Amino acid sequence: MDKNKLKKTAPDIGPFKALIVFRESGEMDNLFVPTLCDAIRQRKIDVRCSTEEFWNPSTHYAVIHFQWPEEVVGWNCHDPLAVHRLEERIAHFRSAGTRFIYTRHNSRPKNGNEIIGRAYDVIESNSDVVVHMGAFSHREFIELYPEALNVVIPHHLYQYTYKEDISTEHARQKLRLPQGAFIVAALGKYRSRDEIRLTVGGFRRTPVDHKLLLAPRLYPFSRQNPYPGKPLKRYLSRMGYHLLIPLLNRWFNLRAGASDEVVDPCDLPYYIAAADVILIGQKGDLSTSDILLAFLFRKVVAGPDSGNIGELLRETGNPTFHPGDKFRIGHALLQARRLSRKLKGEMNHDYALDRMSIKEVGTRYANLYNELAERKKEPRIQEINL
């Protein structure tokens, strides 16, 4: 490789350092942070991802950017002192002039953990700027924190991340799916039986004869979770994994797997490409990640008319349904099928490319970092000019 060419294309690094509090490596089912970090770096910001650096810093950071509070204290934290340590770390950094940003992915922790809920409170109330991925999140947050400084920056498109030139026929061949079926893909992790019943029930009510639901993270069974101290639960979970999953898949026309098994990033584009339409069936009003994945692959999306999800789907003319209504899901999927045949997926792709490109979103975050770093001496920032 031409080293001189490398030097010409590498971005110049800015005069301050920034930290995104997120694991540096390991298994992950969401590439939001790694792709965003790369995009910010391309805008000449010296930024790194690390949880360890937040707790044991080797350098000063002008800007610290929180994502999920669970990444800071642990996804299954039960230590009541963790919140106190978090408050101490924030105070330590702030005493040296550090500014804090928080990107709001969830309203509250999905597992209902009280300690993690308190970590949410600490991060929300101590951040200089809160970034929302939709207007709904913004409106919801200012009711809780009227004095907070907020900006809206949409979820970015996962460009240059996945293999995008996969035909539907090739994807179905690779995954051994029927070529002539109407295939609905539900890609996210399912966390409750209500979500499962809603998705499967709505799919079954779709008035199409030859159909299949592709849901790689649907079932609550596990072959990996040891369930410490709960041998009966471990036994039943593994029995469900090995016996019930194959039976249920056959009975209900599903190709579904266990919720705790992360889809390999190399396989994910094949799941999306194989589908006729994408269904958002899980609860969680703020994250539009699955919608952006669908738009990247030129797919039509049906999802609940709630939160950031509902706002984005309505704005782009994709079908919505009332949350919890199985019958309306079937109608929305049928509507999505019709729109797909009218090349609505191409329109979705063009919309996202125009407004949510990784370059555009990365630039907006980089501008936010720069402004906060430049204004570190102000006791309280009242407004942001992006």
C-alpha cells in the first residue's frame, strides 16, 4: 500500500480529545457507536470509544459522550454503590472542565433495574447537552427536565458497513428460504412474551397465503444462559430451545431463533435483503435503528405509531399501526407489501441518504463536540449554535 497516499487521506486530528463511553471490543448487536465514532474521527476530532477510560482515565477529555447508561455501570448492575461512583466520576471530570453529551436511545432501562434507572437519572441531569434522535424524544424529555439543553440529530444511515448489493433471490438462496414466499423480517431482540405474541399474531393475521416470518431473535429460550442457582429454569430453557423452537417454527411458518443469540454482522444484510418488508414489533419508542437498516437496503417498514418510530414512519409514508393491535399489524403488512411493489423502498433509501447520511450526522456531532470544547470555561451553556 502507498504510505504517502495513506497520509494524504487520513484526517487531521483536532487539538482536544473526546471519549465515547462504550466498549472498545467484544460482541455487540448494535453498530451505532463504532460507525458514529469513525464518522466523527473523519471530521478531525480525536475521539475514542472506551468504558475503561471513563473509570480509569489515562488522559484528560474535553468532551465525554454517554450513550446507553448500561454501558457505563453494566447491563446487569446490582451494585447500589455504582451510582455513587458514577456521580463521583462525573464530578471529577467536570472539575477539570470536561463537558458531557448524552445521546438518548431509551426513555428508561428495558429490564426495569432500579439501580440502572438511577444511573439514567444521574446521566440525564448532569449532561450539558442531550441529543435526541427524534422530536418525540425531545418533547418527552423537556417535560422531565425543562432547563435541559437539547438538540435533535437523527440516527445515521449505516453506509459503508454492510454488503449492500445483495439480491433478494441470492439472500433467500443463502438462507435456504422459499423464493416465492412473502417474507416479513422482524430483526430486533424480543424481550417479552407480549412482544412475541403481538408480532406472531399480527403476522398470522396478514391475509397472504404463502408467507414466512423471519425473526432471528424472537424466542425467550437459551442454550447458553447458565441461570446460576436456577437449575429448573436452565433445564426448561434448554428444552424449549431444542424442542419447542423447531415445533413452533413449523406450526406458525416461522424462521425464528433465540433472543440471546446475536446475529453475525456478516449475516445481517442477508436477512434484510431476503425480506419483502420489515416489521418493527418490539416495544421501545426512541430507537429508529431497524428503520434505518431497512432504508439502507431499500425496504418498506411497518411499525407502531408511537414515539420516534411512529414519527419517522409517518413522515416517510410507511405503514403504521396502533401499538398492541394484532389486527392492524396484518393490515399494515399488507399495505407495506403493496408499497414495496410500487418501489417505495427506493424512496425510503433516497430520503435517508439525503437527510441521515453518516457524513451529515457525523459532521453535526463533530460540530457539537467542537462548540462544547471551545466553551469549556462557561459555567453553564444556555444555547448551542450548530
